[in-house]
Amino acid sequence: SQQGEEDPQALSIQEGENATMNCSYKTSINNLQWYRQNSGRGLVHLILIRSNEREKHSGRLRVTLDTSKKSSSLLITASRAADTASYFCAPKSGGSYIPTFGRGTSLIVHP
Amino acid sequence: EADIYQTPRYLVIGTGKKITLECSQTMGHDKMYWYQQDPGMELHLIHYSYGVNSTEKGDLSSESTVSRIRTEHFPLTLESARPSHTSQYLCASSDSQGTAGGNEQFFGPGTRLTVL
């Protein structure tokens, strides 16, 4: 299994602005998942994008995947204070059933 | 309601005590996992199970042990707790198919352990 690396490590924005987080990985993947973690809680699955997909939407979330650059981005549009959390990417390769997680991006949305 | 539960949520104990962190899921998932996470840091996989009577150690060496006697139950035990075990412990589960075959994981709320 491989670990994704999220960038930036921390992001601070005002409510209503868009937030973009990036994820890079090293080897080819079957899919890539994004999770959110509120402070002191478990992770919550947000969205999955397959290796043959380039873009996916879910509500205010937009995920892109560029397999040639081995990178993905998560865009949160019109952010809200409730979006304050850490965001993790989890690339999934080969037959591995186990996502691995980096340090995440800590997002703070100021009201 | 299908969910994954962890108890206790918070635990403060003295060095040398034996503790068991409980994890149960009602989703019928075959795979279960334990992660350890320090504040602001990555999650480290310490144990996982592909099904009943199947347990494996994860990437991070841990002095804890696990058992999987029932599908829904995956407890983690520390025989003799030490201050270095102070951390948050997250339990997760997934099924073989997951969301469109993606093996989406469902996480419990975590147990924050402090060993004095």
C-alpha cells in the first residue's frame, strides 16, 4: 500500500471562499479516496474517484485526478465554518484493501 | 441503524494496567482495522483483520494485540500500558466490495487514551 501526501499542511480562509487541497502519490492506483476528520473524531468518507475518471462532483466538493502527474485535488466551493476539519487522501493500489493516510491538510474556515 | 462504535471514548489510566479498547460494527463488514493517531499527525495502521479468526499486524509496530472471534467485534488489548501508548486509537471497517468496489472505510469516533 502507498501513502498519499497532502499539500498544503494547513489552510486558513474566510467563509464563502473556495478551498483547494492537493494530494500526490508515487505508484499507479485503482482509485483514490478523500476523507474528512473533525477534531478528535474518526474519519468520514467524502468521495472516491477511479483511475479512469478525471473529475467527480458531490455537492460543493469537486475532485480531480491526473494519473500522468500522480496527483489529485479536492476543491470545496463556498466554504462554511462547518468545513473546518482535516482532509486526507487515500490512494489505493493493486490488490491492497487497506487505504493509508498521510498527515492531511488542516483547513480552518473563519466565519 | 448500521454504525461502528468504540468504547470508551476517553480513558486515563496508570502505568502497568491492562486495558481493552472495544470496537463493534453493525454493518456486517468482513474487514476491520485499528489505527493509532497522534494530534495533527498521520494515521498509523497497527492491526487489521480480513475476517473471523484472521488478524495481521500493520505497518506500525505495536505492543497491543487484537482478536476477531465474531464478525462484528474487534477488541484491542494492551497488557501493560505505558505513557508511550498515549494516543488516539481509531477503529474502522469496510467490506470486500465497498462503494463501487472502492473499499470505503467507516470509522468509529475514536478512543483517546492517556497513560500516566
